[in-house]
Amino acid sequence: MLSAVTCPALQKPTHGSLNCSHPSGELTWGTTCEFTCEEGFALTGPSTLQCGSSGAWDKQQPSCTSVLTAVAVTWPEEGSVSCASADLTYGSHCDFRCREGYVLEGPSSIKCMAQGQWSEPFPKCKVVQCEPLKSPEKGSMDCIHGAGNFTYNTACHFSCLEGWNLSGSHVLECSHSGNWSASLPTCEGELVNLLKRFRDKDHISCCIKVDIAIQFEKLHLETTPAEVVTDR
């Protein structure tokens, strides 16, 4: 009695599964076996094998290999990236950081997904921005900017017109936290400063009074436009 032609037993691939069509479980001639892989793994080789009349499978048995990402990770300008796995397979993740004075715009961590793409777009490093400053009244401002106007490391120098004194810091710097190193200074008249100096005094000497009067008159002349006299 002739026995049915059978093919050699097949092995279930690592990280995959095997499903054969013969109801009895015997791998006889004409039996078809289908291979699939777990999430994050791709089939290398044919997805189906068929048992031939000679007792041999028509193709080589496939295997399941980890999915590799198609897009390489790029370092953000002014930042760095570190990945848990060098080959960037399914499930591996990469973490991003920015150097001082810069902040991340986007996710701090991304993950390689089952289809070989990243979970989110790559982030960027954006320079820290401080609030714009303006020159004080009766004064001027000169700024040396960093990577952009009023950004990290920008230093602004302040001065006042003649007859006016600076109240506050002469230099303000934009810090890595996005705040200025001090409050915006102001320019105050010499008479105001003189009065402040003696505001807690009960008596002001005659010489002080005369000096105040002279300073006031000088300030008045400097700030009041001259009248134009015409002959009629």
C-alpha cells in the first residue's frame, strides 16, 4: 500500500506564527502553510509555503526580523540626542535635550513604532526669548544681541541725557530662564535726586536752598522752549 507523500515539519518562526491548511495536521502533498509575524517584526521570505509532490516545500522557510526605522534620527541644532538602541529597532526610543539658553520645541522623547516610523516629528531647539526692552525717557539704550533680538545672552546698556541720572542697573542681561537680570532703569532729573536726598530732613540750609533754586531754574530753561519775539 502506498503512503501519502509528506513534507518535513516546519518550525514556527521566532516572533511569529505558523498556520497550515491540512485539517488532519499532516503535512501531505498540497498542504499550504502561512506565516505571520508579531507587531514590530517583518517577514523575511515568502508568506506561504506549499508541500510539493516530491515531498519538499516549494520555497525556503521565512523568518521574522525586527522592524528598522526608515528615517535616521537627526540631531537638533544647539541640542543633542541619545537613543536606547544603536540599530533603532521597534520599541527603541530616543531622548532630546537642548544646550543652555535654548528650549525644546516638540517632544522630548520619541519611539520607533511597529510600521518603522517615529511616534512624533523630531523636535527643534529654540533660543530663549526675553521681553523686548525700550529706552527710558530722557535716556538711551544700546544692546548687544545674542542669537536674535532680545534673546539669551543679550546685554543692554543704559545711559541718561545730561542733567538726568540713571536710577537702577546700568546693564541688563537676558538669562537662560527668559528673564532680565534686573528691572528696567529710569532717568531722573538732578533736582529730583537732590530733593530725595533731603526729603527726610526737617531743615535745609540756605546754601542748599540756593543750589536747589539754581538747579530748578537751569532745568526749567532746558525743558521750556524759548519764546519767539517778532516786531510788529
